[in-house]
Amino acid sequence: SMDVAREMIRLNCLPPWGSVLAVEQSAGRGQKQRHWISPPGNIHGSWFWPSLNALSQDSTVSWRPLASLLAGAIMAQELERKRVSIRIKWPNDLMANNRKLCGLLVEDKGGHLIVGAGINLVSAPDDYLLRDDFVLSAIRLKDLMPNATPLSIWLHLIDSGRQRLTDLVAALTPEEFVRMLEARMAWIGRKVLVRKGEAAPFEAIFTGLAKDGGLCIRRGAEMEVLYSGSLLPLESA
């Protein structure tokens, strides 16, 4: 859906705030170009955002590094309006009942910011299909919202989310947003396993978020800020 959205933007067929919703995908992708299982009945959508700085009262601040966290925050808030309790797994997953419900992917090419979302609505991959052993088990939105449909949920997310995003960026500074978001983050203040690239995982304490959205951890006596990587709670890893 992101590729289709990008081509529509190139042809001037998709304005800012417009979106593409795919019934299924044959080449869905997640972080690091991992294959994303995309069967019919789930949500595979891409949403074209306008310039974030243009929405802000202060055009000198940069919201772009926070795009993934912004997307997670507004989608979490909109799902919670449907009475689904959501936590955000840094940097770009939404969790329900400590299991992965939604993955987000933000791409910025040629100044065009596209937010891709994959939501497990009617099906979720079995644990044995999750080839990477450093991932959470998955959950279906249908188990939490039996009457949900792809179109109804997607329209709710983008229609209400548009106003929520506009209000949020206009009212807060990036640093204020990050401090607010920490309350929604999974495992903050707890021991986690962290993996960077293909290196062996290591233990650390998730201490918070940097003002630009980086992951702040304490590893032994040292403090670090990460901008890529994966984490899991230590007790379930």
C-alpha cells in the first residue's frame, strides 16, 4: 500500500491526509524490509501526512524524528476510544494484552511522509511463523472488538487521528510530547533485553525517551541512547 500511495502522490492523485487501504498485500514489508504477512481481513493501510512542521505553531522545531512515535500515539489514543487498552512498544509497535496488535512503518522519500500501518484484525501469525525469535506473540483486534471491520477501523483512525495529530503538534513542543508519551510506553523503568542489529541481546533498564524519541537505557553504570534496535521484557524473553 505504501508503494501504491507513493505512485499516486507522484501522479498528483493523492493529497495530504489521503490514504490507501489494501484488501491484501503480496509484498508487505515491515522494519528492515522484513516480510509482513498480509492476508485479507486485516488492515494494510498507508496514510499520507502533510509536513509536520507546517502544523506546528513554531516552524523552527523539528517533528520529523518523532513521526513514528506520533503515529503510535494517535493510533493508540483512537483505539482506546474504542475501549481497547494499548501500550506502545518502542519504536513502532502497538500492543494489547502484552501482545503485538499493530506494526507501523514511516517512510520519508522526496519530502513525502507516509505512515504505513498493519493491524491484525481477523488473523494473526502463529508463534511458529514468527521466524525471528526476538518478537512478541501476536493478538487479533477481533478478539477485543468482535464487530470491527477493516474499513470502519481505518476510517476512524485516519478521520479522528487527523484532528488529534493537528491539535497535538499545534499545542505541544516535541519535548513536551515525548514526556507525555512516556506514560504510554511499555516496560519503562523495567529490565529489558535489547538487541541492536545482529549482535547478541543484552540486559538493560529502559529509563525513558530522549527528546528526539531515542530509547534511553542504562546498561550497567553506563547510559546510552539508541535509535534502532528491538527490546523485550526480560521476564518473557
